[in-house]
Amino acid sequence: GPVAETFRVIQGAVTEEYVRSTQGVFQFELSGDGGGTWYIDLKTKGGSAGFGKPPVTADVVMSMSSADFVKMFTEKLKLFMAFMPGNSSIKGDMMLTLSLEKML
């Protein structure tokens, strides 16, 4: 589905250098089609992204619909546009969230 496809693209975009400069782990709690727990690990050597809980504790946990998540990545929607009140939540290190936006 679109969520899995998006994570495949993200996994392909993860580089050693990016992991070194970011040092953050993102967890996404997605609702709706293709939802569930997904993660982007930009802390562990090599980095990774995919379905399930991250291998280490997340620094940032974002909750949103899977449709918003896919839109955020595919349209390179400004990250914070996705966090309009009521629709989603973000907990944790906001600066790390900005670094994620740079990768997109």
C-alpha cells in the first residue's frame, strides 16, 4: 500500500551521513489504511525505516492518519501543516522533526 511504499522510499533515502547528523528516532502511530506503528531510525548505525516499533526508544512520536502521513512525504508538505489542531499530535523533540523535514 501507499504507506509501505512511502517507507521503502524513506529507507532508500537514509544515508550514514544523515544518521550521523540527525541522531534521532521517529515513531509514527498511523490510523486508517495501512496504519499501525512505523518508524524511521536515524540513530543506529546505518539507519533504517519500516513497520513496527523502532529498535531503540523513539525521540519523537507522531500520531496522524496514514493518508496525512503519505501526503506529508509525497507532496513534501511542510511538516507542520500536517499538525493542524485536532488532526494529529506530535510529542518529543521538535528540533529533530525539523531535521527530518530536511531529508525530504
